[in-house]
Amino acid sequence: MKSLINLTAPLFLALAAGTAVAGPGGFPFFPIPAPSGSTITLPAAISGDGTTVTGAARLTTSGANSAFRFIRGGASTIIASTPSEGNALSADGKVIVGDAGTQGFSLADQATEITPFGGLFTTLAGVSGDGNSFVGNTTVNGVGPFISTNGAAPVSLGFLTGYEDLEVAAISRVDLNVVGTAATTVNSLPLVQAAKKIGSGNWVGLGFLATQTTPVGPAALGTTNGNSESYATDNSSDGSNTVGFSKVGDSFGGFTYHAFRHTDSDGMVRLTSLVSTNFGVTIARGVTNTGLVVGSSESNTAAGQSAVIWLPNETVPRDLLAYAREAPRLADIPAGWILTEAVGVSDNGAFVLGRGVDPSGNVAGFVVQIAENIIIPNAPTCFLDFNADGFLTQDDLGGFLTAFLDESVPPGPTGTNVAPCTGEPAPYDTLGFAADYNRDCSFSQDDLGGFLTDYFGESENPINCLPG
């Protein structure tokens, strides 16, 4: 089965020593130790709660990769024989999916033996939040991109209209929204487009980043006439945000790749690099519901590449190493660590998973905390349920209006908002805004109008409550 692009390898690989100083007793930093018999860890995914990591470990003797599991603060263990790699985890980290040889595999509830999945040339790319639904690709019976629920046979997800190939990248933790990359050929030129599929609906192309530089680079970039490329790498837990990267013209008449963040309201938004707004490769690898994006950027460092984050509503990256060490985070990152790429983020934006070079010069994974680990127990399924009591009543209307008119009341979390809101003033940076109905880490007339419109369209029973 054809792979559209290899996202496992870093953009650049350099072993170099840093001289930065660790922060004095702030947020924790967790180096991912190599499992016994290996020297390199290449993490690929982090669970929604930020506790568990999977990926591949490079074995010392054979040089082959084996899937591993790391529980934050503990040891790393090999979970599958070579060649294998872990690709995704459920929200609580108890279900891991990945690839082993020519088949997919799953590992449930920290079992010691993997369960093979599918026939020859089957890959598993993602798993739903509850661990019950898998997505991937298979050549068995010509299914192609598929979803499997509760262990049932793979069901085809179909293809983006006009494209004959599609590689699945991820599935949201709720609502089973799937993202992937479709491919075809137009005018003898490759045409590759990021796409998403909402529930049982059709695939929808997300488009391409518009070329914003002069000269514009190779012909046809940013159109469906061929030679255009955009790739989806991940989506947020609720499916509202999709990230990836797209081919764009650079300042020299050539092309480069820039990361993007996509929402239905804003479309595809370019995320620039640490070196320039017009050139320098950037790739987005993870995103939260609030639009916090993690990834990598070409940089003017010895390694040539740095792990970065793009804060919600921002398009210029922050160097992850510097950001984590700044007040008030003061992350305890030991001197000598080089952070080259971020590959995942917990659902609440508190924990970032990445790869780098440790002080001994070994390629290694890490988890770093960059925000308070806010956990909302018994999260409501009805986002109009402001007081989160499981019922939609006038108390929710009154509570929301009070919070909207006077945000000096205790901030979130509530039944309507999200947290944390990285970059906002305290205490909203960790708790969010109580009246943030559209969950964009601010509150405005849009929140008021949206809440009132949806509230008066519902009844006392929130079973069919609109998500806002």
C-alpha cells in the first residue's frame, strides 16, 4: 500500500549540545527512557489525558523499530516484536493501536500481548476516545480507508470525490470525525489534498494554502490543476480543528511547506516558521479544541529545526524550549536538551509530546508540561448545560447571562467552556472563560448570540442538545 508521506522521520537530524539552563522548580519535564535493549525512542502519540505515550524504539542489536509504551514518570516497555510502531492511543491511554509487520495491531487495557488486526497491508492510524473504534487503511477486499467498531470487520470510508487514493491520519475522540490525505494525478502532475469526513457524511477537501509570496513559485500551486499538495496529520478531540501542512511558493521562485490550522469558520490558516513568514519548513502534528497547535519549524539553530507551538489565534510560532522555561511555567528541562519537534499534545493542552536530542547526544523523546493540568470531571454531553447538572433549565440561562455580563465572577470551567486558554491573563489562562460558549478562549457577542439561539431551540431534556 502506497504511503503518501513519511511523517516518522524528522525534517532534519543533527546531534548537538545545548547550553540552556533548566528552570528553577517549575512544571515537570519527563525524558522518555529507552526500553531495555534500545537506545533511541521515537514517540508518535500521547493519550488524551497526557499520561501515556506510544511510538517506536530503535533496537541496539538489529537497528529495527519496536512499538513501545511509556507511562509518564515511569519506565518504557516494548509491546510488540519488530518491525512495529505504536501510532495512537485512546483518551485514557488504555488502548494502543499501531502497525506490526504488514498488519495493524491493538493492545487493550495494558495487556501484555498485542492483538493482530486485519490482513496483509493493513495499517491502524487512529483510535476513538473510548477505544472502541479504529481507523486505518487496508488492501484487503479493496476496502482502502476504513473504520472498525467493536472489533467488527473494516467498513470502507470511501474516497474524496475525484481522488482514487486516501490515507487516513486520525480520528477525533468523540463524534468519529476522520481526517486524512487524498491523492490523484491531474495533467500528469500529482494532486494531494487534506480532507475530513464528519460522521457518516462525505469526505470534504480542506483545500490548499494560498501562495502569498512573490514570485509565486511553481505553476498551479494552490489550485486543483495539479502540483498542489496539502496533508492532514491530526485533528482535535472534538474534530473542530484539523492540522497538517501544505506546499507553498517561497520568496525565491521555488516552494516550501508550511503548517496549517483548519476550522470550518476560518478555513485553512497558514502557520509560519521561526525564520521567516515566507520560507522555512513548518509542520503541524497535534491540536487541541482551542486551537493550540504543536509541531516543528526550521530554525537558525545548530540542529536546524526546533519544536514549536502556535498558541490559539496566533500564526507565528513560539519556540517550545524557550516557552516552557519562561515564567510562569519555568519547566525543569535539564541543560543540554535540544527539542527538535513536537508530535502530540494532551486534550487539555497541558502536556506536549516531542522528540529531541538529550545531553548525551542520543535521539530521545520527552513530555513537557506547559499549562496547569485542568481536569473537568463528568464533562457534560450538552454544552448548553451551563451548571453541568445534566439538565437544561432556566438555571443554565441565568448562570450564563450572569457570567457573560460579569466575567469577574469565578471563571470556568463550566458546562460551556474549555480550558486551559494558554496565553490569556491569569486565572483565565488555566481555567478559561465561563461564558466562552463557542470555546475559542474569549467571550464576545458571538457567545451570547450562540447560546441564546441554541438554548431557545432546545427543551428540558438535553439528550439532543446542540454542541454549540
